[in-house]
Amino acid sequence: IALGLILYTAIGKDPTKLETARLNDPVPKFQLSSLSDQNKQLNNSVFSGEVMLLNVWATWCPSCRVEHPYLNTLSEQGVKIAGLNYKDERDAAQVWLAKLGNPYTFNIYDPEGKLGFDLGVYGAPETYIIDQHGYVRHRHVGVVDDKVWHSTLKPLIDKLEGKVVL
């Protein structure tokens, strides 16, 4: 009976739509170094003032390599993207960005995954929409591509920025 109830409640649920533990909460408090400069400390204040994407990525993540060219395109179009380099090696991540381009306004280096854990990250890539007050407004698990951008992320960002959405 118990197994039947579990299976019944799981029918029709999309396994890619994971719950967002921090939805409508501020980004967890943190103090971590910048990926590009280990002496530069970053904290929650980096998420105030404008709506942006927070992209969780790592060099060990094959899906991150797939989405990276699209993030470069979004950045070239003026989309603000913050990076969270997750459980990675600093040197490898810096080489990655030098070779593949750097779409990030800034990159938080999270080698132990502490901020990732506090955000509820399951793995990379994950992308969050952070509003101008530093609150998590959406979470996307998986690769950001043209379909995800135009059907989900862009409309939410436009709404948060007060743009007319047709």
C-alpha cells in the first residue's frame, strides 16, 4: 500500500523541476573570494541594485561546457550574469574562462561548495534569477539554452525589471 501511494503521488511530476529551497528568500549570507583574485572578498552586497542570473558552473561539468557558449551570447547582449564556480580548482576554472570566454560580471569561488549547499544546489549547472534586492526569484536546473531563455528566464527577468511583457 505504501509503495502504491508513493508511486501514485509521483505520477505526472517532472523530475527536472526540483523545488527551490530559497525561493523568495535572500541569497544566503556568504563571504568568499573572487575567482579571479583570491585576495578580493565578495559577499551578499554583490547582489543588490540590479536583476541578474547566478549561474552555478564547474570545469568538471560536461553540461556546463554545453551551455557556456549560450551564456557568452547572453552576456554580449547585456544580460548580467554572476558566476558561482562550484567545487572546482581555481587554476582550471581560470584557464576555462580564458579559453572559452568569460560571460560573468563577477565569479564567486566556492571550492568547498558552502554557498552552493546553502542555496540548495544539487549539481551544476543550475541558474538562479536574483532580483535587485538580493532575493532568489527562480531556479533552473540544467542547461540554459535559447528555449529556456525565451520561455522562462527572460520573461521573469523582464517582469522583475518592470518591462512590458507582450
